[in-house]
Amino acid sequence: MLIPLRHENMEGRRWPVVTFALIALNLLIFLGTHWKIERVEVRTHVLVLAAKHPELKMSEEVEKFVDEVKSKVPEAEWRQLSSNKREPEDSWDAQIGEVDDPEQLQGEMDTLAQRFAAEQKSSILENYAFVPAHPKPISYLTSEFLHTGWLHLIGNMWFLWLAGFILEDRWGRVIYPIFYILAGVAASLIHAMFYPGSLAPALGASGAIAALMGGFLVRFPKLKIHMLWYMLIFRIRFRAPAYWLLPMWLFMEVSYGSLFGQTSGVAHWAHVGGFVFGVLAAVVIQHTGLEHSANAVIEDKIGWTAAPAVVQGAEFMEQGKFDEGIAVLKKHVAAKPDAIDAHSLLRQLYWRKNDIRAHLETTVKLCQLHLKAQDAESAWQDYQEYTNAGGDRMPAAAWLELCRIAEGHQDYVRAVTEYEHLAKAYPAEKQSLLALLSAGRLALKKLNRPSDALLYYKAAKASKVPHLDWETNIQAGIQEAEKAAGASYTPTVKS
């Protein structure tokens, strides 16, 4: 099983409120409807009985329903439905095939007609799911927000988040939701083209989300997606560009749709239709000026306009011209060394180019800038990015501040570990001494590890860094740690 984890551009210019709203709406509707969604055997039974015994009298509603389905189903399929040689749909179908009494058959049709009329009024699937054989206009919209189970919902919402928020950031809060709604309608129409006589209700956001994937491919073809390949006990992580992964997904949907049709229980052709719609709509949005207009509105609302060099660098990155983008941004940061946005984009370019060394160096610089701006959370995220990419030696002054950020998060184990690594990496620097004292204090006061605290304080005492000003603190720490370690030791008495 292939599972997308994230992609390389998980940052936006503002909160993706439309994407959040879509996810929340899907969740709320699911919580209110999933326990009410019923089976659809009544309609199937009506059709079976009407096909086998066309002489039976039907209510006006049932007759209209049967005529509508019959007009869309190929004649061969309708004859097959009336055949006694076909495989029964269920136990009712098997039993009714053995009934010959006209009165009993008419009574069964009357009972089905009553149930049919009741479901017409209250059925969620009948009124709000998309049924190709007799679609209701409202179902083109409402079916996008119905889901059959938790896995169905969670899977769709995860894909909606990954592909949706970045397109919302690009297209804005007007174009993006219109695109999403129209994509769902288009997916339903394509599904109905392939299965015009189907009575199986189609529901879920996957058609619209497939369109988001198509739009993602057009707008960010070279953006790499982090994937997890999960198979039994094997787990493999890898990265691949959108222009490779997304067409592969589309090919799989076309294959499954051709081989299995509706028997898989998945509307594969709705996915294909949504994806194609997304590709075409994204091309139109991009080349008609709509996207440019949306971006102008976004920049005006957030009150910030990127420097021309940053805009140019972003364009080069989207085009896959990494060296050109790096050259433009390096020139810009040479003139404006505190430009956080430029350094952030530069880091992405180095990562996309697979220049890990330059990526690490830029991440260090960005972390220092965030610390200077007193943006502790961003600085800590930079450090996480640094360590995940293989970095292990942050500059001493910045590293000490990061240790204190971890301590502020009350992640004392992580803070002690970072203090210890700092002290070992820079044994001759003042930050090493301060790190040892801080590690000793946390080990003693917060983690109740007096033996470890004693080691840290003794290491501080033995440090080559001049520490006359700290001698009193070191001695006090040693004495307190020794006392605590002694109190926690209980000798074993042999009888």
C-alpha cells in the first residue's frame, strides 16, 4: 500500500480556511449521517420483480422508477435480470423466483411499493447520494459530502489536506471552492456516462479530491512527495516528483475501472473524470489570468509583498530551474542577509537540488534569523529540519538557545540530551560549561536522576573553560547531587 505522507511545500502564506472548512463539513455530515445510511435492497427487489413479472400492477412512483431505469439499461441486461438462470442477488431473490401464485406476487409488489414510497421520503441514499439510474439534481452536490465509514472519510480528508491547502494558497478562497464543487459534479457525470443504469449509490469526496490531484500535477509537477510503501512488515520511505506519482495513480485507476468496473465497490471512472477535469481546469485557471488576479488579492490582503528576487526564485523553482533560482536568491541575501523569506526559499531550492550540505548551512542561517527575531517555534522547527537532514553540529550559541527552547517546552529529557551533545561538541567554548550546568540542574531537579546530575557537575568542574565565576554553583550542585544520590541508595542487608 502506498501512502503519501507530505510534500516539499507544506507552508502557505495564510491559514487555509476553506480547506479546514471542507474537512470540518465532511466530518460533521459524516457524524450526523453514517449511522442512518441504509441498505438499498428495496429498489433492487422492485426491479427484479418488475423484470420477471411485467404484468404486475405498480404504484405510479414505482412505475416511473422502473421505466426510468429500464430506459437506461441495455436490453440484454434487462432480459438477464428477468432470467431464472442468473445468480440470485440475495435470499429474497432466490425465494421470489420460486413463487408462481399471481396474488402472492402482487402482494409482494404492493409491499415493496409501500416501502419504496417510505424510503423516497426519508432515505439518505435515495435523496442525497448520486444514483446514475435516476440522479436527483441536489445529489450532484450532496454526494460529495457523504461517506460510508471512518476509513473512507479519513483517507479522503488526508488527500484533501495534502493537495487542497497548497492550491487554496495559490488560487485563493473564491476560485478554489468553486473548482472543488464543480470537480465533484464533473466526476459524477463521468461516472454516470460509464454506468447509466446503475442503482449503486455513489458517494464520497474522492472525485473532487482526484481533481485536486490533477490541479496539483499541473501547478507543481516537480514537487516531490514523501511516500510510505507499506506491505505486511516492510516499510519503505521514498520521495518522488508529482509528474511521476500522479500519472501512475491515474493509470492504476483506468486499469481498475477497465478490469473490475463497479465490482470493486470503488467509482474508478469518477476518479478518472475528476482528475482529467482538474488538469483541464488548472490549465485554464493558470493561462487566463485568474490565478494572477487571485494572487494579487492575496498579497494585498496579507499586507506583504515578496521582494522581486524572491518571486523570481519561486518561479524558477516551479519551473525546475534550481541553479537559476539559487543564483538569484544568493545575490539577494548577500545584499539583505536578514531576509528570512529568501533564506527559506533558498533552503527549499537546495533540498530540491539534493545539495544537502548547502541545505544544512542555509537551515542553520535560517534558524539563527528566527532566534534573532525571537520566533522560538520557527527556530525549533528549523532545528528539527536540520537534524532530520543529517545535521549534528549547530553553532554553539544558537544550539544553547535551542536547548532552552526544549526546556521551555518542558521536554526535559530532550533538553538534557541536547545540552550534553552541545557540551561534547564544543568542549572549549563557554556554552559547553553552561550546557553542563543546565543538564545537571534538570537531571537533579526535574528528572530525579542525581547520579547523572553528579556526572554533569563534575564534568563542569573539570572543564578547561575558565569557570571561577561559576565555581560556587558547581560545588553546590555537586554537594546536592551527592546528597540526593546517597539518599536514594538503600543497601542490601544480609542475614
